[in-house]
Amino acid sequence: MINAYSIRNGALARTPVGPGESIPADATWIDLFQPAADEDCTVEATLGIAVPTQAEMVEIEPSSRLRIEHGARYMTASVVCHSETEQPTLSDVTFILTNGRLATVRYDESTPFRIVLPKLDRAAAGTLRGDRVLLILLDTIIDRAADIIERLGGDIDAISRRVFERDEAGETGSQRFRVLLRMLGRRGDLGSKVRESLVSIGRLVTFLGTESEAQRFDKEQRAWLKSMQRDVTSLNDHVSYLGNKITFLLDATLGMVSIEQNNIIKIFAVLSVVLMPPTLIASVYGMNFQHMPELDETWGYPAALAAMLAAAVVPYLIFKWKRWL
């Protein structure tokens, strides 16, 4: 699917480009979403560039993700998608800047591309070239990452309170720890994806900064790039802090699991010690020797029961006195 965005009468106009249709000549931004082969060819013929395939976009070496080819700047970054769900993903987006026009290639729906349209519409009152569209897109992606990190920080604070609070009534320790570990794992996965996205965005912004002279960025755009670099660095530091906090909570939860297991093992050990003396006494009186004086006495059986009870109670009282229970 191809959407072409143009500035007409001081407003942003979207033109869907169907199969066999040509891209408007005044299009400033051409957005390719899950493009088919013929749509790639249409954009290539219009802009005179090579549109990367999905396999080429996922390559991780910097020379493939950030490069200049026949005067066009190819920049690929990873964007977090579906962050509100339990299965967030990273999707690669390629930005192609050539002759004052921008083309984007993406294969997954991401929130920044949806919420950027009102910003572009407000900016359409003046001259809106492809380089400015790119900066607005990058700024929106960074803002979206900041929103995810803020929500992630709130979730981690809530989990932290739950880790160290008293067990809720009706909730066993194993159930509680299982839920906590699952929640921490999901937040840790989201945090790692946000950090990976910020690293790729930071590299892209740095690449743009080095190309600002060639792209003829004005003073405002250069200041904007520096501001985005500072934002990315600050967000990276914050998400690293949240990652450390998740690790701490994970260690604390696993420590509590170990304490719970030790308590269970301790109960079995105490039961073994408490029941050992009565078992010994019962074993003695279960032997079939002929000369056992107590067997001929009427008080022999009650005395054996009393000895077994005392042998069980005395170790228990000693454990309670030593505070081992």
C-alpha cells in the first residue's frame, strides 16, 4: 500500500496510490506499508532510487542501515510496535531522503506513524520538505518511546510494591511468585526492545547530524537534531536504570522463592526429627524378645505411649525455644 502526502492549500493532503496509478508529482512524503513488488517499482521509477526489501532492512551492520547511495540517504531504524499488548515487537523502518522528498518503507503498523499526521498538518502551513517531515517523524518516535518508558516505570513501581507487600488472603506463595515473575519478564522484554529502538534512533540522528551540511539543514533543524540526540541519550540512561530495577526485583523475587522453599524443607526436617524418637521407641517395643519386663506389666503399654509422646513434644519445644520454627 502506498500513501502519498502533499501540501495543498496550506494543509496536508493524503493520496492513496492504487495499482497502476502514478504518484503525485508534488508528493513530499511517500509512505510504503507492506509494499508489493509492483508498488516498489512505482516508487523506484518516481524517485529514481532502489527500495530495499524486507530482508535487506533487517541487516544489522551499520554500513547497511545507514548509507548514501547515488545521492540518496538510506536510514533504517527499529521502532517498537504493539507496546500496549503482552507481545510487543520491534519493526524495522527505512527512511529514504532524496532530492527534498522522503520515502518510508515499513512492514508493521506503529503508533508514531499514526499520531504524526496531526503534527505534519500543523507544520504544513509553511514549507514542508522531506527533511522536515523526517525530523518530525523522528521526534514523534522519540516522544512515543518516552511515553512507553513512563508507562513502564509506573508498572515497575506497582510491581515493586507488590513484591514487598504482605501476601494477599487466598493467594499462595507459588501463585504470587509465578505472577510476579511473569510480569517482570514482560516488562524486562519491553524495556530491552525500547532500548534497542533508542540505540538505532540515536545512530540515525548522529548520521543525520554528520550529513547536515550536505543536506543543507538550517540552524533550527541542526538545533533540533542536537536536542533529539540529548533526548535519546537521556532516555537510554533512564531505560537502563529501569532495567537495573527490574533485575533487582527479579533477584528479590527469586530470593523470596528460595526462602519459601527453605521453609518447606525446614518443616520436613523438623517433622523427621520430631517423629524419629517415637519411631525408635515403637521399634524397640515391636521387637520379639522373650525377656522384656515391661511386656508383663499392666502399665507397660501406657508407659510406651507416654514415652513416644514425650519424645515427640520435647524436640518440638526445644525448636520453639531456640526460635528455629
